[in-house]
Amino acid sequence: MPLLRSLLAQILFSLPIWDSFMLDYNVPGGKLNRGLSVIDSYRLLKEGKDLTKDEIFLACTLGWCIEWLQAYFLVLDDIMDDSHTRRGQPCWYRVEKVGMIAVNDGILLRNHIPRILKNHFREKPYYVDLLDLFNEVEFQTASGQMIDLITTLEGEKDLSKYTLPVHRRIVQYKTAYYSFYLPVACALLMAGENLDNHALVKNVLVEMGIYFQVQDDYLDCFGDPEVIGKIGTDIEDFKCSWLVVQALERANSDQKKLLYENYGKKDKASVEQVKKLYHDLDLKGVFAEFESKSYEKLVSSIEDHPSKAVQAVLKSFLGKIYKRQK
Ligand code: GPP
Ligand code: MG
Ligand code: MG
Ligand code: MG
């Protein structure tokens, strides 16, 4: 937090009260996995060499840029998903007097990123690549979010369109690029690397991101809201969640009928029926199996990479999320 405050002071030397409160409410409070991965990855890429104060400051600055991007996505995602809580507090748009001002706050959060980059990276040879990276990743995320939303459209409530390839496409775009590829790509750029030479790294990180979003889908239903800081809404929202896809693959015709009748309804009784079906189909066991298989596959593709430093970066990121409870 002191770094966030000093960054803020440098960027906006007189903060209006609203902006200051809005930033404090929305930017900190998460796990900081994405932000911390920039500095961790950069350190590992430097293979034990001492980092200068300037290098640490710049890597932390990029880490915070990703946390601001995340804050922007979450403020808007919670409106779109009709969510109630986030990080153990009411979603920003549900705070008294905020409401739809949250849409503009999301835009403000997003607009701070190129300003921070301009302040601190304008003279760097990789400045243009950095801007391009943030823009591209934001486009990919918004595209994923679009598919996530349009597959749920009212009046077209047909579960037969929910298959594993559709789920994979949604989560690859809405989550994997910004949560996994972006932090490591930032560290690679700082280390003077050309991102075009790192397709293998990108592929592994995208697979890791898909695994991470499957965990998110699982925790939406089976996680403890006290621990994950949010109350799940995927069943009510008719989301193409990994759980519903798995349920559809395993359900008999009576169970399918029950799912068709209750999935996507707001009332508690319908949600409970769906959760009971997930329990009957042992989706907890199916997930545990998926989790260990994914881990093995990821470790093996990481070990295919020729560079030990890159392997360390990828293993460190995987270690942060394997069997996570929040
Ligand atoms: C996670 O989906 C994806 C995002 C937060 C990206 C949002 C992108 C925008 C362009 C707004 P989710 O809804 O499953 O996340 P959560 O479970 O945390 O609400
Ligand atoms: Mg959401
Ligand atoms: Mg969402
Ligand atoms: Mg979710």
C-alpha cells in the first residue's frame, strides 16, 4: 500500500475525495497474485543478480498497473453479473450513492494505466510494446467477457450450447491473458526480451489461466464466501460454468430435465436443486481429478522449456494457485 499511495501522489498530486475513496475501495484487498508475479518473474529472469532500486520500482509499478486493470474489470464485471460482494465487502456499485457512477469509475481506473506508463516508461525502448501489450490484453479480455455474457441471453436459455470447447474459449479470453500472460509478459519486456520469441511461455500461461478459471467456477459454488470474499452467482446468472458443462456430460435424462428447469433461476429453491444435483454427480470428485491432472500436465509442459529461469518463473506462478481455496 505505501507504494500505491506514493504512486498515486506522483500521478495525481491533488486527489479529489471521491477518487481517493474509490481507489482505496477497489484497488487493494485482493490476493495481489497478478501484481506480485511481475516482480517475482523479473527477479527469476535475472537469475539471482541483485536488482537496483529503480528496477524494483519499475517492476512494482507494472504490478500495480495490472492490479488497477483488475480493479477496473471487477467493478464492471460485478455490475454485469449482478453480484453482491467482492473481497469481503459490498460490490462498489452497491455502495450507497455510488450505483451507476461505478461505470465511470471503472473507466477512470482504466485510464490511469496509460498515464502511469507514460510517467515511468516513456523513455524505455520497450514503451511501445508495453502499451501495445496492455491494449491487446484488454481487447482479449473484453472479447471473452462478451462471449461469457451473450451465451446467457434471456429467451435463448438452451443448455445444449454449453460444451467444453465453448467454456474453454470463454475462459481463455476473459481470464487467462490478463491474469497469467500479462504479468510474465511485462517482466519479459523489462528484461529486454522480444515477446514474439516466447510463444511456448504464452501457451503454458494460457493453459494455467484456463485451470485458474475452472477453480473460480468451482469456488463460485463450493467455496466458502467468508474465504473467497464473494457470493457466487453463476447458477442464477445461467453462466457457462465448468460445473454445468461437467453436469451436462454426466446427467441422465431425469437429471438433465431437472437442470433445464432450475438452471438460471434466481430463487433459492432452484439454486439448491442445482447444487444438490452437482453433489449427486460428485462434481467435487470430478474437480479433484481435473485439478491433479492439470497440475501434472502443466508441470510437464513447463519442464519442456529450454531455459531454467523461465521454468522457475512458470513454476512459481503455478505454485501460487495450485489447490487454492480463494
Ligand atoms: C472473471 O469472470 C473475468 C473477469 C473479471 C473479466 C471481466 C472483464 C471485463 C471486460 C469487465 P467471473 O465473473 O467468473 O469473475 P468473478 O467470479 O470474480 O466475478
Ligand atoms: Mg463475476
Ligand atoms: Mg463475469
Ligand atoms: Mg466467477
